[in-house]
Amino acid sequence: MPDPIPLPPRRDDTAADMRSLVQLGQEEPQPVPAPSTQPFLEPDWPPDEPA
């Protein structure tokens, strides 16, 4: 796969994407969530009750 072509940041104060708003100084960078330590847990289903 070819590398993406880097684009210059927008200089428009009506920019809608977060990266451009951060570069313009209008927004703070979004926090990066921590990786899950146990991504494959069993679902927490309620126990089956006998009829």
C-alpha cells in the first residue's frame, strides 16, 4: 500500500476536523483511551432460570 500524501493543515477557522482545530489552537487534543487489558471477556448474561 502506498504511503498517504501529507496535506498541509487548513488555515480556515471554520474547519470541522479535530486535527485542524487543534493546530489552529481552537481546541485541545482529544485524550487517547488506554488499551484494554482483557479484550476477550465472556459476556455477563443473567443466569438461565428454570421454568
